[in-house]
Amino acid sequence: MISKALQKELIIQLNKEFHSAYIYLGMSAYSSKEGFNGAASWFLIQYQEEVSHGMKLFKYLEDQNVELSLPTIDAVKVEYKSLLDVFKKSLAHEQTMTKNLNNLSDLAMKDKDHATYNLLQWYVTEQVEEEATVGEIIDHIKLVGDNGYGLYTIDKELASRSFVD
Ligand code: OFO
């Protein structure tokens, strides 16, 4: 049985996963508007991944008989300065998510809730991969700077991403 305090925090995290999805949907819309169709597709896949993260947690909470409430998902502003800016904001967002997940893991450990701790480790591992991937994209964008052909090439590479759950 998950402690009441941890249940509350996990429901907040569930909301954050869907909010993340919403953020990435906005990033996709921005990229598409700017003509970066590869980045738009990349962020759309990221949106799908975040939905799947939310659903994984939803399923777990159901399995653990947690009485679910579904709070409002915050609005998202679709305002970015450049392709570099949008990926930098993506990294900053993931770093915040990592902090949340680490805090949740601390709570689960404190409660000696091994099942929840185990589930959270899946998310923690996923964060390492996400931060590394976005960090690499940022490095590539920085390398090409404002060079149109360079950005075009990066956008083409981003288009090759496919959804892996
Ligand atoms: Fe960005 O990954 Fe969900 O948790």
C-alpha cells in the first residue's frame, strides 16, 4: 500500500507527465511554424513518449488501488526564440523532471516502498537518456550556429527519429 503522502506526490507527477506532453506539443507547433518539419516530428514523438510515461504511471496507480484525482493540466505558452532556444528549454524542463523524480524516489525509499521505488527507477533511467539526447542535439545546433544549410541538415536528422516506447 502506497502511503497517502506518496500517493499525493505521484498524482502530481502523473499531472506533470501529461503537462510535459503538452509542452512538447507546443514545441512541435513552434518548430512546424518555423519550417523545421524534422524538429516538429521529433517533438511530436517526444509528446507521445510523455503520454506513454503518464499512462505507465496511471496504470501503476490503478494497479495499486490508488483513488485517482486528475488535476488541471497547466496551459503552455508556445513562445520560443529559435531552434536552439526550444531545445535548451526542453533540456531545462527535463532537468526539472529529473529533480522531481529523484525527490519521489527519496520519498519511496523513506517509506520502504520497494514497488514504487522500482517503478521510479525506470523513470530515472529514462531521464538520463533524454537529457543526453537533447544535450547532443543542442551541441549540434551550437556547432552550426546560424548556418542555414547546417540547420537544414540537423532538421533532416531529427526527422529520422521514430517512436520507441
Ligand atoms: Fe521526460 O520524461 Fe517523462 O518522465
